[in-house]
Amino acid sequence: MSMSMSMSSPEVLLKNRFMSFLIWQSIPSTLIFLLFKPFLSSSSSFWPLFTSSLSFLTFHFSLLLFSSTLSLIASPHPRRPAPPLQLAAHLLRFLFIPSDSATPDSAHFRARAKVSLSFVLFAAASAASGLAAAVSLCGLQAIGEGFWMIGRVGLRGFFVGLLFGLHYVLKRRWVLEFPIIQRPPYFSFKMGVPSAGRRALKLSIVASVFSAILLELLPHPFKYIISLQRYFTEQIVFSIATFAIFFCWELTHHLHRVLHTKRSIFAPPKGSAAAETNPTEHLLLALEESDPTSLLRYLAYLDLCMVCEKNVDTWRRAAFFEETGETYKRVIAVCLKPLEQLATIFSEGMGNSVDKPAQLSNQLSSPTDPRIDSKCLEQLQLLQLYTWCSRSVASLTACSRKEDKFGVAQLSGSNAAVISTLISCLLAVENFMGKKTNLQSPHQLLGPAGIRWATMNGGRVDVSSGKRRSGPVNSKAYVIADVLRTSIYQIVSAFHDEMLAGAKASLLEKDWITNGKPAFGTREMLIQKLRLFLDYRAT
């Protein structure tokens, strides 16, 4: 069941999800504690009822610390931390050379510094959580043996938690990945339990070995001489405790992703006065006024995509085609803006910038300059956002053929803007991947519809595109290109007869291509590419 957005502030939605996450994560954690605690208890403990209650409270306090910091760093938008050397240099400059000027570069650095600080805080919280969880599972029952035993267990738990925190941050597991298919939360959580158990087992084995080695190598006051049998018993007990801790953390991570990537309905309740007068205001406010990198913006794009593609809430989609056309233009604008930014950045990165100094700098750059790929890869990390935007505008444009009673899609110029932006973005991505559209003269040997696909001119592009084929950049670019191509075909299939008649009457470019300069390529390239789609030959 989807969550409906109330009339209150949109931030209440995220707060409610966080509180429900804290409540639900305590259930599997309690079950794991009750399952593993009997195998880790000691028969020589004093006050068993007191120590059991204290262990239970300490264990849940450690998970609360871990869950809170996990929500702090989790984000659907990939964020870049500041490099350590640059962070240290800016810190020294701030201490010894104070300045009141607030430049865009300093604001950008402060944002990256906050990201770095949040990652450091999460690693420290993971270490503290590991210490408290390890002591609660197999340390408090050893009070009768001396506090040195609690210190030894706590120190190993600190190492284990620190290793998990560093692994979690470096592997970018804090990035929220939305599922392809929205399923009920219980089913989604149940499907991820086996993989969480396997990952916890692998990580616990590695962490137990490393913590044992570090415990013996590093100087600390908790070393003691014990028999070989007692030593192996200690390793087995701590390994089981480490698996229990990691299993709780993996389930917490999985539950956090399931609950925070669940669809929310940004609309007033059906049948209310707001649903009759302005049912799209909640959605447009979340799309236009929220932080572009926030989870709220991503949830709004997900809801918009579901409304445009599904036939469940047809009354909400019908509200887009209201008579004035303002709502439809606002919806199309918020979807085309990220795609236009992608095409513009790719155009500048591949030496097609309108700015002559920037274009000359790109042309003179090294063939293996990593800055070009890093800048484009940073944009390709927003794959999910581009997918929702492309699918939303394609579905909404295709639906407008039968559902647009007032003709606002065509009269407002939105159809031409959608096709032009999608094709321009597709040309930019294909150009980045090593394919280039060349306008040919009539006397040359032409391919289908006058387009010849070839590798890009210049050794720089050939070398870099060859490197991309084996890296993560090309795979993400291929996915985006496939989504854009499918979206264009969806529109062409819906309006094929009209486009074919317009092509015969030389009106295709008038109705479906804007007159202004596209973000990438030229207007002639867009027209020829559209004719390829019209002939179902674009691959």
C-alpha cells in the first residue's frame, strides 16, 4: 500500500518514514538477539536477570546509533566527499587566513566537506556501535572473570565496527537504489534476507580474522596469557557474535532501502475538495521547490513516472491536461531540465561547447585525460533520475494523443520540446560512446536516411572511447541511451501516422523539432535522427 501525502509539510513524510524504520528494524534485531544470545552466554555470570536486561538494552542502543547515522549519510543522489589533502589545506587556510567572502567555490567545498564529515561520523558511530554490540552479546556475562575481558571484547568490537563502516562508505552502499518493480515492503524485505545473510557471513569472517590480528599486534592493556583451547573458544564465540552483529546491520541496511524507496502518492485524497480543484499542486511543489539532491525530489519523480505510465490513477493524469496548459508545461519542464543538463555537460565535455575557450581547452586536452570521464561519470551516476524523466515525458506525450482533449501538448510546443530534447540527449550520449552523426552531401554514399555512423574523428576520442568500453562509464551510458531510444520509439509509435504524413508534406520538423539551437548537435542532425526513428532504423 502506497503512502499518501498529507496536507502538511512534505518533510513530515520523510520523518514518518524514519520513525517507522526505527520501529521496524527493532523487530529482526530482537529476534537475532534472542536467537544468538544463548550460544554466547557464560555460566559463571552474576545476576543473570540484570545482565540479560542490560545486554538487551545495550544491544538495541548500539543498533539505534547505527540506524541513526545510516539515515544521516543515505542519499539517492551520489555525493562526492572532499579529498583529505584538500580538506586539510582548507582547514589550515580557515584557521590562519580568515576570510568573510563567500564564493561559489567555497560553498561547493563546504558542501563536500559536510559529506566527508558525515562519512567520518558514520565510521566512528559504526565502531562505537560494534563495541557496544560485542560487549552486550559476549562481554557482560564475563564480569565475574574481570573487566579486562570486557575491554578485550569491546576493543575487538570497535575494530569490527570500524572495518564495516569503512567498507560501507567506500563501496558506496549508502546510495539508495530504487527497485525496478515496486513490490509490497514485506515481500521486498523477505526477498533480501538470504543475500543479507550471505554478505554478513563473508564480512564477519574477514572482520573476525582482521580484528584478531590487530588485537595481537597493537599494544593495549587487555592482553593476557590463556590456554590454546581457551583461545580458540574465544575466537569461535566472537566470530558468532560478529556474524550476529553484521546480520543485524545488513538487515537494517536492507530495511532502510526498502522503506525509503517505497512509492509515495503526492496527491490529496481522492474525493476531497483539493482533489477536485488542484490535484497536482503537491506533486509540482515537491518537484520544483525541493532540494534537487533530496530524497523527496526522487520520490516525486517516481510518483510522476507511475502516474504517467500506469492506468491506476487516471484522474491524476487527466489533471495534467487542464485547459490552460500551465500544468502540462510545468510537468514537462521539470522532466526535461535534467535531460537538457546532461546533454549540455556532455557537449562541453566532448569539445562541442559554445564557449570557444572551453572548446579549445577540450580539444587540446590529453587523449587519456581522466577529468573528461570523471565529469561525465558524475552525471551518469544520476541514471535513475534520467530514466524517470525520459519515461515520464514519453508516456505523457504518447497519452496526449487520446487523452489531451484541449490539445495543450501540441499548442504549447511541448511535443516538439520533448522530441528535440530526447534526441539531442541521445546524440550526446552516443557521441560520448564513440558514435558520431555526420551530415552527408547528396553525392556521397549515404546510409539509411542520410546518416553515416562512424568512429569519432581525432585520436583523442578513439582512445578514450576504447578505454570506456571496459569501464563503468560506458555501461551506464549504454543504459541511458537505451532508455532514451525506447522513449523516442514510444512517442513515434503513438504518432506514427501523423509523423509520416508530416514527413511527406515537409512539416515533420515544424511540428516535432524546435527552432532554437539544441543542447547538443544541430537542428539538421535532430531532423535526420527523427527520420531514422520514423523508419524504425535507429539502433
